[in-house]
Amino acid sequence: MAEIVVNMHEAKTTLSRLVERARAGEIIVIAKAGEPLVKLVPVANRAKPRVPGKWRGKVWMAEDFDRLPDDILDAFEGKLP
């Protein structure tokens, strides 16, 4: 998709229209004296907030799930024999 370049004055006077065009997927570059300064891009949709407890009763973990043999633990901690 081609990008359109608008000067600062045009951007000030047509900002609402430019925002709608950017939201529709166009690449809008705002320039001053012909030098590109910024791109106008839409904000990404935010993920839905996390709801704690959705997996309650669906996941089981052994009592010793985080226990490691000493030699492996030593290797992770950088202790060499």
C-alpha cells in the first residue's frame, strides 16, 4: 500500500480525516518543509483483560514438580564438579 505524505499545515486542518484514513489502513506520513517527521498509525487493539481462575480444576501439578536432582540443579547454578 502506498503511503501519502501531508505537510504539517494540512495535517492540522484535516487531522480527523487523516485519522480515519490511518484507521482504515492507509499509511499517513506528516512532513515539515518536505522532510518526513512522523507516521500516523492506528493503536493496536488491546487484548481482553485476564480473568483469574479460568483454569481452576483443569490443571494438576505434582507436589515435587520443581524438585531437581542435585547435579542438574548445580549445573543450572553454574556449580561445576
